[in-house]
Amino acid sequence: MKKSLKFKKDPETNSFKHHPSTVVFPFYIYPDFGSSVSAWQTLYESALDNSLQFIVIINPNDGPGFKLNLEYQLGCEKLNNFVKLFGYVSTTYGTRDMQEVIEDIERWVVWYSISGLFLDEVTSHKQDLTYYRRLCSFIYSKYGKLFQIMLNPGRVPHEDYFRLCNYIVTFENFYSNWNKENLYQYDGSTIKHHHFSEELNTDFECCTQVALIHSCPSEFVMKKALKLCKVRKLRAIFITNEKMPNPWNKIPKYWPQFLYNLKMQQ
């Protein structure tokens, strides 16, 4: 059965506010601006098109590591004016020591030009909500409401997770499983966000669902996946032909076509 998540309408138009589609790229590629075929330069040039929003997740060493990487720092500075940079942090399904997670976050903020965090290995169960509520509360209280959080359970979690963050990955899987998933369907009403009051953030629409689809073999099949994204009203997306064990370490072979088709179906 499909679940229903309530969202907020624009009080003036009584319709959903329009936002540009978002490319969410887990960009696990070492900075290569000096290369003759540079993935970072390709991404930089793509992001100059402001008809799409880009969220780029960076991951120097399963997180920020314990030492500043100057090449990553320079790469982030170049991209920062054109994309939202999110730093990767593992939470080990709610079992990682909270202080270790906080130390990772603090290194990200000090060393790199990030505007948000990608909290990975997130559980989807109600019994683990306290861990993530504490962590998100810490992040928003220390870095402010404009600092953004993306949670990645990789599947549809308990509904209360949607109240904790700006973005949530409800699908991270093979393309062959994309048709089988039942994601939240929006009905246009209001859901209360745990960290945002009406007075603080009247434009906030709970959180945006994200789909990270890998092993999508061809441009033709990628277009089919995008059409289903539109049917599901999903606007934060990444699709790649690359396969496990690491489908996020290359630019997709149909990258220009993916961006064009995503833009055309807004």
C-alpha cells in the first residue's frame, strides 16, 4: 500500500511551490582538474546551467578524513559558487558513537566549503529515531537553519524521519528494482517539521525525496526511469549506468542526455 505524506501549499496560489529539479550526485571521484578528461571540470561546466540545481556529495576518505586534503579543498572552492556541496558522514545505522560523528562534521565545516551534510547508513526504523533526532538537532542548532541535511536510509523509512531533514534518500538501488518500489505520494496538506516552526521558515515543505538509481544500462532506459520519477513527483534524482560495488566513481556515459531530459520534464 502506498503511504501518504502531507506537504504545504503556497497560501497565495493554493498550489505547490515550483522548485527546479535537483541533480543529487554522490561524486566519489578524486579531484582531477588537471586531467585531459576531467570529471570535476565536466561537473563544473554542467553546473553553470542554472535551470537545474546541483547537490554534490563529496567523500575524500569515508568522510572528511583526519587530515585536510588540499586538492579537495581547491576543488570544492571552484564548485562552491554553482552547486550545493554536501559532506559525507557515516552513521553506521545509528550505532556509531555520536561524538565521532560530530567530530567528522566539525572537520567538514572547518576544512571544506560545504553547505550541508549527507548522513549515510541511516536506519529506517522507528526505534532509532532518538539517535537521528539528537544528531539533526545538534547540526541545526550549531550551524543554523540554512545548513542542510540529507539522510540516506536508501529506502522509505518510518514517517517521522521526514520531519528531521531537508532531503531523504528513499531509493538507492538497481534500476531493475525501480518499478517495484512504493514511495510516498504527496497529498498537498501540511506536515509539521521537527526543527522548523512556521515563523522561522515559512517556505519549508518538509523534506524532498531523493532517488539514486544505478545500473541503468542505456540512454533509452534512463529516459524511462526519469518518466517514472515525474509520475512519482520526484524532483531530486541521480541516474547512472555504472554498477556495484561503486557506481558513484564515474560520470554517467549519458550525462548530457540525463541533464537535458531532466530539465525538459520540469
